[in-house]
Amino acid sequence: MTTTIPKDDVAVAPAVPAERAVRVRLGPRHLIIAGFVVAAFVVPLLSSSFVTFQLTEVLIYGLAILGLNLLTGFNGQFSLGHSAFYGIGAYTAAILIHNYEVSYLWTLPAAGALCFVIGFLFGLPALRLQNLYLALATFALATAMPQILKFHALEGWTGGVQGLVVDQPEAPGFVPISDDQWLYYFTLIVMLVMFLCAEFLIHSRTGRAIMAIRDNPIAAAAMGINNSLYKTLTFGVSALYTGVAGALGALAIGFVAPDSFTIFLSISLLVGLVIGGVGSIPGCLFGGLFVLYVPNIANALSTGLAGAIYGVILLLVIFVMPAGAAGFVRIVVARISRWRQTSPEES
Amino acid sequence: MELLLQQVMAGLANGAIYACMALSVVMIFQAIDHLNFAQGEMAMFSTFIAWQLIAWGTPYWLAFAASIVLSFVAGVLIDRVLFRPVQKAPILSQLVAFIALFSILNSSAGQIWDYTIKTFPTPFGHTPLLGSLVDTHEAAMIGVTLLLLVLLYAFFRGTRLGLAMRAAAANPESARLVGVRVGWMTALGWGMAAAIGAVAGMLIAPVVFLEPNMMIGVLLYGFAGAVLGGLSSPAGAVIGGFAVGVLENLAGTFIPYVGQELKLSLALIMIVIVLMFRPSGLFGRSVVSRV
């Protein structure tokens, strides 16, 4: 929480830089993250192009889940409507490339900006609604989206039920890698930048305000936080993240159609959020892995009962890790550090 | 005028389906304080059991009763076996457990009874009534929904058990202190919701036909109806369900140009607008939270 030290107590201020210094010091957490990043850069050089494509999708889902996490995990607003923002992002990219022949690099900022505006505007009525009522409002958005995309008056832009084919990015001539690998690295870099931005956002003054609203809106307002402004802005930023993920998704798949962006996508993102860990930024990637691979594993075990196997796996995971992967890791780390503290005394 | 009346009646007939579902949604919400995403699939599974019994030669009403009893037991078991362990987990994790249950029921029904569309019998027939505005089955559906509502109202307002269930959902700690067995109240709530879902499923199946995915659309409308009416009010849920049916039909008929294609979206947008002005639904009590 933000400190509530009155201005007269500035003499105590040196405590703050000291705390900063502690935070910047490299801990095992940073080493592990660095290890993952290095692995993320090396893996596509060793794997088949299909695996590379799947990993690209994992990153994209991870980014979309991060968008949802900013809203639900850090700000406490529930959303079943993120499939709509993902769809808007994907269609923005597709329409710009297909109809206006814009370079794919420019589709990401465009998709992000559009989703930010739409998310911000949607956040305004959402201010009035709480919990399940907000779930219904966002659910309405998710249900409306495929219908709007199919709407005959917009067919000139959206291609109607048929959808649109998107020209996929090609690797520039000066790098000796395949198009799949290029797309993967492009996605990876976008994802890393956006994850870092989210990390900085959450650990800033703004981030603490966002979390204060989640923990106790009345206390937050009493401390001078403008609840309405931060909630609508968070909605916008959350939509921005998911929208950029949608645009990347359109580039990766090379095709968009209205029925890819139904309520079931929202539910997948929600599952990924919970499995990865609500309120954890690295957890989002684990959520992405789960969302992409577990249905495939279930399908490989039994085609007919794939749904049932998926459900059972989901239940088991919830039983074992009720607070998601991030919560599980937190418990394990706490156990290890306690064991480390006690064992020297015993020996 | 003729068209308006016709569309309203058709809307009410659809609305009766949604109202049935909304009622069972609110029931379980009262008992466990969460929306059950697997509610529709539980109803679908119960209906398949009734269908199987009828296919084996059981008389309709016997199958009807057996399905309700089995669903009640299954509801209690689901609570005891699946949801007891995650009771202390965060709300979103419980939500994912509902999604898992949804997936398991849907996929198993598809595996056991396959995905071909089956007809489900109705004891009420399809004789046209009121100058063919509704048929007997639709009228019976509206009637049964209202009857269920009256019974539930009497149960929750007039019996000790009903009072204990409400107490267990509203404030588990205090309820436990005055001797209410909260865990069993929750299980009972699950059982009742499953039984009401079974009734809803068996009434809906003759209209929408029986197949594993029959309830997905219905459940979504049921949720919309329940939220519109207010989750704390069973009567509100029924009225909300009817309102969603009528709104959807009227939007499809009378709003030119966009009507037919976007009627679901329009109905939902209207609901969201209503919620802007009544954030706890039309008939819900707004919850005063303690700071």
C-alpha cells in the first residue's frame, strides 16, 4: 500500500531508497526469469515449425490472459467479455491488412488503441455494476460480438460469416530464419515488452491505486484515489492488452472468422487466468500453456470423452492448486525457505 | 396489434423456458451464493435419464418422478464430493470447477447417448389454444413454472428448513452459531436446484429437442433473466425470464433493419441498460455491505 506519512516526516525518507535498492538486487527470482527468457529464445531453433507455431499461440494466449488479469486479478473487476476485445483486435489487424494493405507492424498499435478506447468506454457503464451483474454486462458484449461481426451491413469490412484471410508476416531477407520463427520472435518481443510494462505499471503508484480499489474501494476513495477514473482506465488498458493479443493471433493464424471469438474464448481465458494464478504476471504464461495444450492432451487420450477428461484435469488442478500455479509456487518457496531456516539449527 | 399480440405470446412461450431455467439458477444462488455454470448441463443430463427410462418402457410420469429423485441425489453428491474440497478456494477457482463440471457432463452425455437429436414426449400434447397463439404444452410450461414458484415461495418463507437454508447462504458463521447445519443446507440447495433443473429440462426438451448441447443457449438466457430480475428474488427471476423472451421477440420483429440478425444482442443491451438504473436487478434487494 502507499505510505500515508505526513509531509513533516520527510526525515524518515531515506528508508525508501534503501527499499528500492533491495528490490533491484538480483534474487533467485530474476535468475529463473532470465533462464526462461533465454530458453524462450533458444527453443524455436531446436523445435519443429509446428511446435514453434504452438508456442507462438501460447505467448499470445498468455498476453490475452495478462489483459484479463490486469482487470480481474489486480483491479477486482470480473469480465466474461474479453473474447470481444480479442476479436476486435484480431479484426482490426485483419481489416487493415486485407482492405488497406497496411504493414503488419502498424496493426498492433492500431488494435491496441482501438481496444483501449472501446474498453475505456465500456468501463463507464461497468462502474455501476458489481460482481455477477458486471459478469452479465460483459457477457452481453461477448455474445454480441460474433453477431456484430456477421452483421450484413458490415460485410464489406468484415467479410461476414466467411471471415477474412490475412497475409502473414514474412521474415525479412537479412535474417536466416523461417517465417514461423520470425513470427515467434516478433510475438516474443512484443510479449516481453508488454509484460515488462505491466510489471512496472503494477509496481508504480498507479498500480498500488489499482490494487487498493480491489482490496477496499471505500478505503481507497477515502485516501484520495479517484476510483471511477482508475477503474475505467484499467478497463481500457486491460482491453488494450487483449486487443494486441488478438491482432497477434490474427497474424499467427492468418485468418479471422466471427465464430472464433465467442463466449467460449472468454471462458478459456478465464480458465487460463485461474490456473496460472489470479494476480500473478508470470502465471499468465502458465495459463497460456494450459489453455493451448490441455485440450489437445485430452483429445489425444480419447476423442469421444475429450471434454470429460479436460474437466477432470481441470478439477484435479483446482484441487491441488486452489490458488493457481503462482499460488502453488508461492507455497513451495515458503516451505523451502522455512526448511532452510530451520535445518542449520538441527544440524 | 394482431402482430404485437402474436409476438408477445410467442415471446412468453420462449420466456417460459428461460423462466424455468432462471428459477433454478436463482435457487442454487440462494443456497450457495454462486452462479452455477453447470446448471444447464445438469438439467440436460437429468432429461437424458428420463428419456432413457422412457425408452426402456417406463410410463412418462414414473420416469418424470424418478428423474427428479435421481437428480436430487446427484445434486447432493456433487456438492459433497466435488465442491466440499474447494469450498475454501477463491471464488474464481470455484467458478473454474463449475466449468469443469460443465465440460464433464456435456462430454459424457455425448459419449453415452451420442449427439443425434432426439424427440422428447410431452404429456400435454400440442393442441393449439387461444386462436393458435400458444399450444397446450407451452401453456403447461408457463403453468408449471408458476406452480414451482409458488411452492418455492412457500418453502422459503413458511418453513423452518427454508429459513435455515436462507440463513446458511446469507451468513454461514452466524447460522452455524444458532445451530444450522450449514454444510447440509448447501447440499440440500444443490439437490433442490438439480431437481428443479430436471423439471425445467423435461419441460424444455419437447420444444428444443434433446441433445447434449440443448441447454447452452437456454442457460445463457436463463442467466440473463435471473440477473435482470435480481438474483435474490425467485419471483424476479421468473418475471425476468419472461421479459427476456418477450424482449427478444419484439426486438426481432419491430426494430427495423437490424432486428432479426441482432435480436439476442439487442435484448442483452436492453438488459444492461436496465441494470444501469437498477444495479441489483428489477426486483433484487440491494446489498448493504459493511465497511
